Amino acid sequence: MPAVSTSPAIAQVEPMTRTRALRGPFDYRLPEQLREGVGVGSMLVVPFGRREMLGVVVGLSESSEVADERLLEPLRALELGVPAELVALARWIADEYCSTLARALTLVLPPGAAQRLGGRARRRLAPPQHPSVGRRSGAAPELTAEQSAALVPVLAALAAGSHEQRLLHGVTASGKTEVYLRAGAAAIEQGRGAIVMVPEIALTPQIVARFVERFGETVAVLHSQLTPAQRYSEWRRLREGEARVCVGPRSAVFAPIERLGLIVVDEEHEPSYKHEGDPRYDAREVAAERARRAGAVLLLGSATPRPESALRVSTSTLTRRVDGSELPQVEVLDMRGEPQGLHVRTSAALAEVRAARGKAIVLLNRRGWSNFLSCRACGHAWSCPDCDVTLVLHRAGGYLACHHCGHREAAPERCSECSSSAVARHGAGTERLAHELARTLDDGRFPVFRLDADAVAADPHEATSAILGAFEQADCGVLIGTQMVAKGHDFEDVRLAVVLDADATLRFPDFRSEERTFALLAQLAGRAGRGGEGRVLVQTIAPDARAIRLAAAHDSAGFLAGELERRRALRYPPFAELIRIVCSAPQPEPARAAARELRAGILELAPEQELLGPAPLFRLRGRERQVIVVKTTERRPAVRAVGEAVERAALARRHAGVNYGVDVGPQ
Ligand code: ADP
Ligand code: ZN
Ligand code: ZN
């Protein structure tokens, strides 16, 4: 008589499909030989209709409601599945961000899982080479008093195995990374793992290098430039416990680490932690949830924390730079009534840096040569055929580009309407500024480097490292670029930092624009004067704006206090949560009608919610858009009501070509 298995016979399988209408899970009967090895998180290849599909086991049971003869069996199991706790996390994400379980599961599957349907055993690959540091020794320095104090609650929570959230609010170069490293070491010592999230690997090679240097082989680095095979290899090292620390961008929050002890979110204010695909998850919120479930410590760090974090999370502060250097003097230059371009004091300061063979960084948050072109004869302005925005001239490439949809066309020689050759170029972006600075400053010994998305388009990761490396290696020179120049890298010998058009980000119609402006200025100011004297110049037509004034005074506590007060008064996050729903269609009228009906639908399901809109947004990628915003203090029920109303509307299909997009906690 054959032995009767005591393992569950039925696997509930969620098929990996992006079709929203197809909701699992579906029951499959596990043949005897699969019963032992298959659990929640296992990946199975299952027959589905006439196709084979990859599915994830989301539950197990003894019996099924499906008639026995109709139950199918999986074709095979893949070698490695995901940890069960990540399946649970995916379920949370689907509910929290108004998505489906299948879509949320794609976030936690091994890289390239869908393509590896074959499930062949993989050849082991050597892990990718990580950057190493020449710039220190691997030994840990003695902590400053502030660092030690910041570590106390982290170590206590780790020792107790209890969940804890801490915010490390520390000026640039105050030693935050050293605190992360110590916390990581403590987690590893306990036999637990750690996740370290950074906004963008290419812009933060130093933090990656320091983790690799301190922890060696036990670090896995996930970044977008790895080949698929390398990504899988790093994932596998984590899954098998060979690597215990994962450093990476937002997707690192899904690293398959069991017995997780610590999640670090460096530069926690960075908008790139929000994912713009479906599900539109916020990696910081996911990190908090994962840490909560794992009984792990969440450590957020920033020189300019978000009001959300400052309000909700207990804070440790690092007030001084480790090397004792002072934060640089910031001078605000009032550009009202001044000609466009560089203020005389800016020009003089740059000339001084050149004379002293020093280094400077100039930030202008606008790519291209000119913001827009117009015809001097007839007034025609060049705009995107698919979006209601003007096209930006990229002179070196000889094209006009839409920075919203990527549309390109050849740069015009004459007006397309009246054939006049008098085409005016308005405004200046980084391409033009770099050209002009090279003309005025570069005497053959004072190089000008440019860092923006165009300069690194061919290979973002490599080219960014190359440009930052060249600037670092150079004896002197100036680095000009978009906000990319203000990020995590640190150069020891930058004596001048300049921000042009500092109020540009303030003009965004967004309640976070002040926060963004403040953070950008503070980050850039932090680049100057490490290991010496530094000076910062801020050109603006809004010298009295709160964000600019307080950034100039390095007053981030003051900024946070004021910002929280303002948000409380206006009921913005963190005092309420926003859910943004965009209805779009090729024609304006269906988009408007759909939005009006959706508004009514949401109110029917959730009468007490505060709703704003519908209001028009500019046309994007050929679609007319209407937006509705729900302001709520009860996020889950509001998300549920919105999800249901959207689903009903989508199924009813009353309006031609309408799409609905839901963004919970939009950035
Ligand atoms: P942050 O992350 O706040 O920008 P870092 O951790 O990078 O700051 O520290 C800035 C510099 O000071 C780094 O070169 C780091 O190695 C060094 N450092 C950090 N903590 C100490 C310490 N306790 N003693 C000496 N040097 C330190
Ligand atoms: Zn014309
Ligand atoms: Zn466009």
C-alpha cells in the first residue's frame, strides 16, 4: 500500500497575468511528488486554458470546491520560489495601492521569472563586481557622541527583536552612513539580514562601496544596469542566504531575505521611492510595513526629512559634520530686474574659483538648450503634437523634444506656418549653460563637465559614473547639471555651489513644491565646503520665499515646523491622505463625462469623503485628462471605495476609450 501523504493536496495558484479581469487564485491538485516541496511562495508552471502560465502558490488546502475530475495538476515547479512573507506583503500592496494580487506579485518574483518559464536549473554566475573604495580603510571609526546616541534605540530594538522606526535627521556629512553600517553589523551579528535602499545607485556609488567594503561577499547589489543573469544571480544569493545584505534602489525592498533585522532608507525624502507603474507603491511605506511584519528596525535617513516622517517617526539628530567643517555660507541673489543668465556676483565667484584652481558645481534644473522656440514673424510656438506643452531645443542633437512623452522632431530652420527664418530661442537649459561656461571659463586647464539625462542617455549608469569620476579626478573645474548634481556623491574639494532659477521648482502646482525646493537647495549646499571653506549662491526671483530663506539659513527644523503647520491648515499629508484618479480619453468630452460619473460613483460608496475635482490636466500622450482627488483620513476604506467605483465604471464602458488610473499617495 502506498504511503498516504499528510501534506495538503490542493495549491491555490495566482496566475501571473496583467489582465485585471482574470482574478485568481485557482485550485490545482498537487501530485504526490510535488506535495512535500510546494508551499506558499512556490512558483509553478500550470496549464491555463490552452496555455501554460507561471503561477505563484498563495495558499494550500486539503480540499477544493472544484469537482475532482475538473482539477488540473501543475506541470512542474520552479527550483526556487519566493519567501511566504513576500506573498503576504504583495497582498498588502495590492489592497493598499488599489491593484491586483497578480500585479503586486510580479514585484516580489525573482528577476526575469516570467521569461524563465522553462525553469531550467541555472548555471551559477560569478557575482558582479562592485565598486571598491581607494577615497579609506575598512575599519570602523570610533563613533561621535551624536552617532552613538542615534544608535542606542536601534541596537536596543534589534536586541529585543521588536519593530522600531527611527528617523536619522542629519546634515550632509554628519555620519549617517556610519550609523547605517553599525546597525547593519548588529543585524548580521544576530544572524539577521538587512536591506539598504538608496534613491539611485549611479548617483550614490560611495554608499554602495562602503557597504561592500565593510561587509564583503555578504552584500548583494541590485541595480538596473546588471544583466538579467547577474540580477538573477544576486537574487539567488540572497534567497539562499549566501548574501544577507541587499543594497539597491526602491525594488530592494522586495529582496528575498528571511529573518530580516533592518531596513535602511537613505535620502528618505527622494521622490524616486515612489513607483510610477502599477502598482503605484511607495517603497518607504512598503519598507515600514515589511519591517513591521518582520519585527525589524526601519531606519530613515535624510538631511531634509519629509514632513510625513518628521511627524510620525521618532527622530535622532546629527547636527555637526564629522570633520568639524561648518556648513557653507549661503547668499541669495535677487534676480528681479536683473538680466537673465548669471548674476555678476556669480560670474565673479566662478572666476575666483578658476583663478584658485578650485572646483564648483552649478545646478540648473532644466535640460536642453532652450525651453521653447517661437516665430518672430507670426508668433507660432513649437509644441508637442501629443501633449499640451512646448518642445525643448536640443542643439547638439539637432532636434526638438517633448520632455513629457519623448516625441522628437528635427530642429526647424524656418517657421512651419509662415516660412520665416526668424526663429527665436527662449530660455536656457543645461546644454546652453554648459556651452557658455565652457566658452567663458575653459582656458584649456579648467574643464566644464555636464551631468543631465541627455549627457548620460547612451548608458545612464556607466556615463553617470564616468562624468562624476572625471570631475572628481580633475584638479579643478566646474560640474554643471540638473538635480543629478545635488545627490549623494561627495567631493571633498568643492568650494562653490550655485543654483540658478532656484524658484523653478516652486512654480510647480503641487503642495510638495516647497518641500522639494528646500530639499534641493539644502542638498546642493551640502556639496560645498567639505573639508574646507565653502560658499553657495542662490539666484532667484523669489528671494523671500520661505523654502529659499530657510534653506539659506540651513534651518531644516524651522522649515519642517512651518511646513507641518501649513499642511495641517490645508489638510494635506501627513494630516490627510490623497488618492488621485485620472480619467483619460482621446477626446475631451468622454473624459469629462467619465470623471463626473466617477465622482458620483465614489460619493455613493463613500458619502463622507472629501472630493476635489474633476479638474482638467494638460493633454498628455494624445489623451485628454481629468483628475479627481480624494482627501481622506481613512485610507483603506477610501481606497476600497475608489477601487470599486473605478471597477464598476470600467466594466460599464459607457464612454469610448476612457482609461482610469488610480494613484494612492501621489507624489
Ligand atoms: P552622511 O551619510 O551623513 O553624509 P557619512 O557617514 O558619509 O555622512 O560621513 C561623512 C564622512 O565622515 C565619511 O568620509 C565617513 O567615513 C566619515 N565618518 C563618519 N563617521 C565618522 C567617525 N565617527 N569618525 C571619523 N570619521 C567618520
Ligand atoms: Zn511663422
Ligand atoms: Zn509630448
